[in-house]
Amino acid sequence: MTNPAAPLDSPKPLAAVRPRAHQRLSRSRRRAGILFALPVVVLEFLLLAVPLGQAFYYSFTRWDGITSSWVGLGNYQRLFADPNFWRVILNNLILLAAVPLAILIPLLVAYLLNEHVLGWRFFRSVYFLPTAISWVVIGMVAIRVFALEGILNAILAGLGLDVQTDFLSGEYSAMLAVAITFIWSVFGTNTIIFITGMATLDREVYEAARVDGASAFTTFRKITIPMLMRFVQFSFILTLITAFTALFSLIFIMTGGGPGFGSTTLEFYVYQQGFKVGSFGYAAAIGIVLFAVVFTISIAQLRLFRSRLD
Amino acid sequence: MRPTRRRLTRLVMFAILCVVAVIMLFPFVLMILTSLRSRDQYIAGSGFSLASWQNLFVQMPVLAQLWNSTVVTVGGVLLILVVSTTGGYAFAKLGFRGSGLAFVAILSGMMIPIQSIIIPVYVDIARVVHGVNQFPSAIVVYAAIGSPFATYLMTTYYRSIPTELVEASVMDGASYWQIFRKVMLPLSVPAITTVAVLQVIQIWDDLLVGLLFLQTPDVRTITVGLAVLQNGRVVNIPTLMAGSLVSALPAIIVYLIFQRNLIRGLTMGVNK
């Protein structure tokens, strides 16, 4: 692949020898470029860009899918005065609070895996396996854990804590159950990200630390974490965006958003208001709020990445 | 003293990893064991039978739903592969006025949550093309959702292929289409596999798009079928667990075969 004789910045030989031929060439090349880019551009324009514009427009209307009437900021005013909306925001904050745990646990486990103890390859495969199953299936199993006759109650009873509650119908425990299931689900993905990151670290640094008598905890805190910052950041953004935009199916199966709005998050509220209540304009406004949140997170992340590269 | 202590540390580490493995494998064990009981045996907590598996095939058109899932998954993945390889080739190797801008615009598609646009998409497809309950609608929506990341992966991959290769082929008189087919596609098989594996699992496991665009029983996917069964009036837990296993199995098989590609696709975002 690398030819030592070739200069690093390859000159354009055609341009030097026959400028006209090169011009013709680059024109046909650009034309080919447009043709090859066309399918993806058209697809994304029609099914992402246009709908986003529509969602934005309809968020200022009362809309039932057929007719719409302009209400200005009405939907947004109604949204911010809606007590259910604030409960929904609180649920998103609960998920946000779960994110550090969803990162820290995989980080610790990846550290152990990286020590290459007996069977670490097997463990790695097992941990990553849930990545392949759907949120629907995960939700099915989670119900059997958190329900009244579920496994968690049995375990608690075994420990002498005979609470016997249906965690999925408690005002706050339902959201907590969703958050715990979420942490379980992203464990494998984050572990893999951190193992990949640790594989890039210099083992000599660890040897040096060991020679200096540093404890495992100290090396983890003082060497592993700082050197892995790039990976921690990546998994943070991935986990947060998963939490805010990928849990629809899990909530749909586990709680249906209830009790009341006890486990309804922004993304679920869009579905609920749109397809259950039929307030398409109001739901569009909620979708725009969700978009604003995700977009802000992504941009902040990009900025962070850029400033690090400079 | 020291070697013993190190061995002890490693033993503790091993024990922790075992506990974590049990927690991660628990759902699979639960699904298998529960599905092997009839409803009465499940309530009684003893005995094994295949009654729930028989019941599953009575309650749910499993094979038809597996077929429907296969149709939308294969269709969606193929469409994603077509647009992401051609797009990646254009952005990485050909270029045109505004290609940089177009590339960034497509990448920013990754930042749009599906829920933010799903209502207009649904209304457009229902009213403009009357496409609800038709496979092509779901396939196109899946492709639109999956293509930004796929295009990003393919573009990054094509950028790593030396441009000289394209230039040399042009001098030999090859057309840009021939270069794409004879040079770029064969070289990018690893990236194509990665995109395909990621998207197969994504689409197979999806609920929302299927729920909205494939509503009637004859076009239902297995994932949607399962969700419908769960929300039904009579909930038969062992049957549900059997259904969960059936729906999870294809994705697990893909995972076991292509684990490496999956990991590569996942971590490609960081190594940029």
C-alpha cells in the first residue's frame, strides 16, 4: 500500500501534462460524484429533512393528521404549563442520573477483563450477548423480575425484606425499574468500548506503577480513567442518546408509560400524545423539544471533541 | 507471600466476572426454563413439558411473522447498503460542488431522534402514497434511519483506500461505475459486512416502525407480534418466553457469527 518512492502529497500528473484533459476528467468525475451521491441524498432529504421541517411547522398548529390550524406558540405554552410534561422531564432526569452508573460499572468490569484472568474471552462474549436481543425481549424478562410475583420480590423475601410490591406500578419504582433494566442493557456495549480502549493503552505504564507499589485501585483511578477519557466521552454520549431516544420499546413493554405518566419519557410522550390521544400538533411540539435536547447534547459533544483535537 | 496474594486477587477477580456473567445470562436461562413449562406447571413451579411451545404456534403465526421480519430486514439492509456504498464512494473519492456540505448534512441525520419525525413520516406515507401495511414503506423508513451512520462508516472506509487506485483505473479507461463495481466494492467487503450486521440486528429488533407501518396481522413482524401478544388480554407467560426465544434466536445467531464485525462497527466511532 505504501510506496516509498511516491511523494507524500501526490501531485496530479494529468494536470501538469495535459491541463485540458484533466479539466474534462474532473468534470466527468464531478458528474459521477453527483450521480453516486444522489440515492442517499434523496432518501435522507425525503424521509429525514422534509419530515423534520414538517414537524417544526406542525408544532405551531393544531393538527389531526388531515387538517391543521395555526396556533402560534400555543402548543409550547400548553406544554410548559402541562404538569405531565414536567413529570416526563423528571423521568428523563432519572435516566440521566442512571448514565454515570451505566458507564462506571462497565468501566470497572472492563478493567478486570483487561487483566486477562482465566476465561476472559468467554466472559467478553457473554457480556456482549444482550446487545443482540431486542428491547421487547429484554422488557419481557424485566417484567418477570420486577412484577409482584417476580424474582426481585422473591430475592428480597429471601433476605428477610418481605415487601411484596409490584415495582412496575409504583409511582417512582416503575421508572427506577426501567432505569435499572436500561443499565443492564447497555452494559455489554460499554464494556466492549472500554476493553477496546484499554487495549490501546501502554502496558509499560502499568508495570511501572506496579513496581512503584501502586494499588490496583490507584492505577485504575490515576492511570486507566485519565487515559481512557476519549472512550468515556464516547460512551457517555452514546449511552445518553440511547437513554433519551431508544427506550420506547422497553417502556412500551414494561410499563406502557405508567402508572399514569410515572415512566413516560419524552420519546414515549410523543407516541402517547400523537398516536394514542391523536394530538399530532402537540406531539410534534414534544418531538421538537426532544430534538432540541438531543441536538444540544450532540453539538456540545462535537465541541468537546474539537477542542481536544486542537 | 506476594505470589499467593496475587493469586488470591485474581481469584476474586474471576469470582466477580462469574457473578456478572450469571447476571447477563440470567434472562436466557429464565426464558429457556420458563418456556419448557406448561402454564399450570409454571404456576405450580415444577415439571417440564413442550406444551407452551405448541401453544405458541397456535396463538401466533410464528413462521409467517419470521418471514415478514426477514423480508423487511433483508430489504432494509439491502437498500442501506446500496445508498451507503454509492454515497460513500461519491463523498470519499469523487466529490462535487457542495459534496462536503451534503456529507455533513447526512451525518447530522444521526442527531435526529426517530420520534421527532415519526408523526410527519407516518402521515406522509399514509396520505401521500397510501403505504401503511405495505413492506416497502417500512423498508424505506428503516433505510432512512440507518443510512446516515452507514454512509459515515462507508465514507471513512473508502477514504482509507488510496486515490491513486481510482486515478490509475481512470487512465486505463475504466468508467467510474466500473471502478465502483470492480475496485471499490470488492475492497470494501469488511466494511459492508459490518454495516450489514449492525443493521440486521437493528431492524430485526425494532418495534416502533413495525408497530406503525405494519399493523395488520398479515404483515406483522415477529417483534411486533410478540409485543401484541404481551399486551393481549390473556397473558400466558411460558408461551411469551417461548416466543421471545424464537424472536431473539436469529439475531443471536448473526451475533455469534459476526461478533467481530459488530464490535468493529461499534468502536469505529471512537477511533476516528
